[in-house]
Amino acid sequence: ISNEKYPPRLWTGDVTPERLQNLLVEHGERMSVLSDEGGIFEIMSGLYSNGVANIDVFLKGHAGSSIRVDRGNRSAHLDTPALSFGLAIQPEVASRLSHGNKKHFRGNGTLARFLYCLPNSNVGRRDVTCRTVIPETVKLAYCAGIFRLLNIVDIVDENGVGKPRILRLNDDALESWLKFSQYVESNQGQGGDFESFQDWTGKLPGAALRIAGLCHVVEHGSENHLINKATLERALDLCDPLIKHARATLVELMGADESIADAQHVLKWILE
């Protein structure tokens, strides 16, 4: 066990898989990738490794699966890594994520791990004189909430190894989540409404639990381990728009072939 100390880091952006593994080791198995560009996908598809993708750390970091790397003089051992992504990329960049050397991103579940937001463009309809300022009280409350989460103290065992806090659903919340999970499952089969992006919807019930867990900790702190129905259903309420945005991104934007793109262009012209 190394006693070396590192300056605290909360996020990175342009990072190779190997360096990300080390960052996770150095910072308590937690790291985030935040960027307003999509360059990380070029790295994930093999920009610095002769086109050979090395994305295990990205996939396992999302799932919390253990990682064991022992290559030459480099090693990285992670038990429960937690990796968060926050990207704001152009639709054109997103449209290329399931083509060319990134085509495998759809097959191996990489793109199924993201929650998508694809808003309509407001270019040409903006009021350039309008400026909405975030109230200072809102900014202060937001910052205080973020740092309250960051300052949650780890639970450790007698060996100093971190232990997770286990969150559970109460009976009413569990019943609501099971109903939602069955609704998703019933629409994923052949001919179902979610068939064309079932790779994403298959992970949606789990994503709903993640959202509910985050909301619960924000609302009730880290010592209350039972998620109630109200918190769970607020998370489920977010899933309906998430489904619509995922369909628009994965099916209509990333999955469209040239004939569909042409048809959409013709339809837009007709409507106008």
C-alpha cells in the first residue's frame, strides 16, 4: 500500500485509459471526465494506440467492477471504481459515434451507459438582448450542496479500506420500481416500442436507481439509507423525457442511414 500523497483532483478531460486508471488509484477510486468537446471518444477509439480501442476502464468505471492491471512495471488495482462522465458535444459529433472506428461503441454497451439530452436548436430564434442572471442565493445553495456531497466522510474497515454505504428502497418504492422495470422489459422485445434501442433501455431501470440514490443523498444526507417512494418516483419521472431523448439520439441521430436523413430533409422542407 503506497503512502504517497497527491493533490486532490475532481475531474479530468483529455486523458488516456492508462492515465485514467492511475488517476482512479490516486484519488480513492473516484474520478470524473468533464468536457464541452468530444475528443475523449477519439482517445477511447484508439487515437494514441494505433486504432486499437482500450475502453475497459471506462466501462468498468461506470459499472463499479473491479480492475486489475499488471503490465510490465505498471499496475493498477481497483475494487469499486466510480467514474462519472459529463459531456456537452455537438449533434454532428454525436452522430458519428456509432460509425467508422467507433462502431463498436454501440455493440459493447458504451453508448448505452449515457443519459442523453438532445434539445432543439434555438439558433435564429434567440433574443440576443436578453440576459438571465442566476440569483446569487441559488448559486450559493448549489455550491454548498455540491461541497456537502464532496465532504461526505468515507467509511473504512480496520485496514483502512473504504466500504460502501448500501442504499435500499422501502416497500412502496420497491413496488414502483418493479412496475417501471416491467414496463421497460415489456417494450423491449421484437416489435416493441424500445426494440431499436433496447441496449439503452435495458440499463434504464438501473439508471433510475442511480438517480434516485443521488437525489436521496442530496435530500436526506449520507446516514439515511432507506429511499422512499416520493424520491424514487421523482427519479422515474425523469425517465420519460430521457427515453425520448435517447430515442432521438441513438435511433434518429446516430442510427439513421442516408436514406432516412434524406427523408427527414424532405419532410422538413414540406413542413416549412
